[in-house]
Amino acid sequence: MGIIKFTEKANACFYQTAELEKIAGGYYFTEGPVWDSSEKCLYFTNFQDNTIYRFKEREGTSLYRKESGRAVGLSLAADGRIVSAETSSHAVTFAGETKSEVIAGTYQGKILNSPNDVVVKKDGAVYFTDPYSVAMGGERELDFNGVFCVPVTDGKPDGSRICLIDDRMERPNGIAFSPDEKILYVNDTNKQYIRAYQMRSAEEASLIGTFAELDEAYGAGCADGMKVDEEGNVYLTGPGGIWVIDSSGTPAAILECPENAGNLCFGGEDNCFLYITASTSVYRIPVKIPGIVPRRV
């Protein structure tokens, strides 16, 4: 494990002597980590066996949910409920320990493709990516890969008001907000870039353009999970490991990983740990700048 530096910003993000710590292993396709600051635990998905797990420092890892709808990305609502992008259920849900409550499952009367990743805004609105995946089966009803918003009505996300943010991406995947929530970032796995959108309202966004591009010459991996720290640096999986892009769109560093990384999140003490789901395992490493985590009431 090492750090590939592009700019001195790398030194502001990473401790040069820090090492990746493996905290869980023996899985098949770990994904979707999210930190619960109230319960002080990490939730993550295991796509291959259709489950959601929970990690606590003293207890270790335990099974949280079977039959997860092949959940991939997770986020957290203000009341602590897990918000899950369920690929085989073709829905975004509140995922309980035994069943799910659908937040959004259709758009204009057509079933969603395969919701992949999700972020919850401070006001409770839910934003998610919905690329089509032939592996999930079923007849495709939407003829585009979308980025969607579920706005809030009476303090709750209202699936009847689902709205389209963008339908022009080849394979939208990771999704995250800037610290002030004025900019929405979405990456494209196939194109290996991040797009930035100016939020005009809770339901409307204007495309600013390409925020950053990833270079496949650095190794295996692709644009997938994505999060932002409190200074606006964007962290995402990419070729060769975890890429850090500063708020101006300039690549600052790549954190090399021992396995192919699929997603990541901030959490731990003072939100100064980066948790990484990578193939068969979950890793963490301390970082200097606190990350943005879902807000709990």
C-alpha cells in the first residue's frame, strides 16, 4: 500500500505513515458502506450473498439483514433508518432488519432499472443513480440510465414526486454532495469521469460539466463509490485505488489498495477514518480532514 501524490494536497489529506487496517474479510463483493454516528457502527453490503452487515468496534461484524434485494449503496436518514439502493428489487427503500419500505420504485409508471448508489440530503431528500444491469433480470422499462431525486413532503421523501436530474450518462454510479449541498457530483463508471451539477432547487439541477477525469493507466478499478470531506475534497474509487480530487477538480492523490475497491465512506472518531469496501474485505485508514457523514437527529 502506498500513496501516489499529484499535488501537495495529498499531505493535507493523508498521514504519510498511516496504514490500511483490515477490519473484516471473507466476503465476495463488499459494497455500500455508511457510518451511523449515533450507534457508532458501520453498515455495508455484500452483493453476492444478498445481505447487509454491521460492524462495531467491540462486537466485530454481525449480520444485519438477509434478502436485501441485492442492495449495493447505502445511506442513512436523519431518524437512523438505512436508505438502500436495491438492485434486484428495482427500488430505493428504507431497509429494516427483516423487511424494506419502498421509497421509490417507479418513474412515470415505469419500473426503475437497478438503483445502485444513494445519498440523503440534510432536508431528507433522497438522490440516487439508476443504471440498467442485465444481471438483475426482468424486462427493461426505462430506456435510459438516470440520476433521480425523491423530494420531501411533510418531512418525508415522497416517491410519488420522483423527478429526473439527468438521463444523459452512460452508467451513472457514485453520487455525493459538496459540503454546502449546492453542488451534486455523479460519476460515470464507463466514462471514468465525474460530472458536477449546480442545484437550482431540491428537484432541479443544471449540468456544470465534467468536474474531473480518471486515468486508467494507473491500474484496475473504475469510478464507483464516492464521498466528500468537510473541505470539499472528493474521494472515489478508481483505477489503482482511491482517488482524491480537490474542490477545484484537480487530482491530488491515489491511495493504493490491496484489493479492487468498490465503495467508501467516512466515519469513526470525529469522522476522521476512511472506510473502504474492497472485493472480499473492508479496510479503514485515518485521514486528516473529517469527512461528511449522514446527519442524525
